[in-house]
Amino acid sequence: MADKVSTHGRFLRKAEQDLKTFYSRGDYRGYIERFDQYAGMTAPALEFIEKYYEALLKNNNEGIIVDAAMSAMNEDSGNYETHMYYMLISLLKQERYFEVIAFIDHLMEEEIPQGFRIELAALRHRAKKSLDDDSSAAAEALSEITEDDFNHKIHYEKLELLGEWTNEKNDHYRALIRNLVPLTDNNELLTFMLLFLREIEDRDAIEVNKFGISHTIVPEHLQSIEEFELSSIVLYNVLSEVEHRMPELLEPARGMLMSHIIHCYPFAPDYNMDEITKAYLKILHDMVNLEYEKQKEVNGNVVEWIRFMESSIAGDDGQNQ
């Protein structure tokens, strides 16, 4: 435990000034060492935590980030999203792509802020792309983004921008995104554009086209991903059944359903949730050559809708390369 002298306000202010000085002049090793001392005196503010992780990244200390972030989350010391985000970034830099995808698929099932959800989707796409072609691209944030700037970015960079703007509730880009919604034919990207507009409480109606059908919606009135019935009912029921009967399929099932949910949000198919649940369970049983006990109750049209989701997602992924 820190002694009374080191925790005196004057010593804490001096430590904070040292940290700002080290970081501003690019002395990241000095920042890391001083931060470790400072963290022993008091609980650091979020500003210093973020710069600590950034300094570790600049010094190629990704392993330290994973340990520090896991420790902070286990101790429930607050700033959970920051610790998780930097842990995932460090795993990406270590090329631990499967772990990144597994962590994110778990998180996507939880109730998390929409901005954080979009950031996670961007990180997941980066991990998946790296697994596919082992390529990476660095995104540089611009002080002002135009429609041309946005359109020329690759898919995960667009998701990262949307995540940043959603976290900040940055309505400066409201008009830009509203202009792009009718022109966007990538369903995943369109979903996160709508979630951005929902988060900034956009009250103006807008036309949205998914799967060749146009809908007029008011973003402020949209449900969150968690409230969307495919999440709150179908995902929950399917995963409960899979965990009980086919636990080896739990993660693949979670990943498949979440990708379908994000792909079609905010428009659920015109079937009841029980029919959709049974159709997913039928497909999952088929994957492991098991007979589904409610086979006769499965609506073949719903199975075809699920197959259509898979092919539509594959088409979007082809555009994202």
C-alpha cells in the first residue's frame, strides 16, 4: 500500500505532470516506468490508462498489455471497455486472430454500448481478413472526413470510424451518414450506420433498402441489437438448446447467428420466432449429423431464408476484400 507521503496531493500532481511530459516528448519507456509508480499511489484516470496502453504498443510490449488488461478486468477496477479494447488490439498485433474472434463473439452476446459494439465488429473484421489473406492496413484518422474520404476507405476502417463517432455521439457526421445510407449496399455497414444514427437520436425519417425492399424508418425509434427479437428470443433459445445438446457447436452457432442478426437488422423475416428457432436448430443438428427431434415442425421456407442469409453475407464479404 502506498505511504502517506507518496499519496499526498502534491506528489500525485507532480507524477501526473511527469506523465504528460514523458508522453508529449515521445519518451514512452519513461512514461511506462512513471505510470507503474503512479499506479501504486492512486487509481489512474482514464486519460493516463489509455496513454499507458498506447506507450506499451509503441514499445512493442503487447504481452504486457494482455496481462495488465486481464488483471484490471478481473479486479473489476472500472474502464472495462478500454481494457478490453486494448487487450484485443494487442492480440491482433501478436497475430492471435482466433482469440480475437472468440472474445468478440462472446462480447457481442452481451449488453454493451453501441459504439463499443461497432468497434468490436471492426476488430473482428480485421482479424478475419488477416486470417484470410494475412494482410493488414493502417488507418489514419483525419480531422475532417468527407464522403469521398469515407467511400475510399476499406471496410474495417469505415467500421472503426463509425465506432468512434458512435462512442462520441458525434452528430457532426449525421448528414454524411444520412447521405450514404441510401447508397450503401453492404448490409453489415448499413446496420452500423443505422446504429450510429440511433445513438445520436436522429429523429428524421430515412429510407433504408435491404434485400431489395425499401423501408422508411426513424433511427431514434429503432431497437438496440440486444432488444431486436432475433437477439432477445432466437439467439437466446438456440444457444440454450445447443449448450445443452451440442456444446461443441456453441461458438460456431453464436458466430453464425450474430452475423445473421447484424446482416438483417433492423428487419426480421416474416416468420414467428419459434419457427426461426427450430430452423436454426435443424441446420445445426445437420452440421453434426444428428437428427433433429422436431424435424416435422421445421418450416422449409425459414431454412431457405437462413441459407439466403449465408449467401448474402458471403457476397458482402466478397465486396469487403
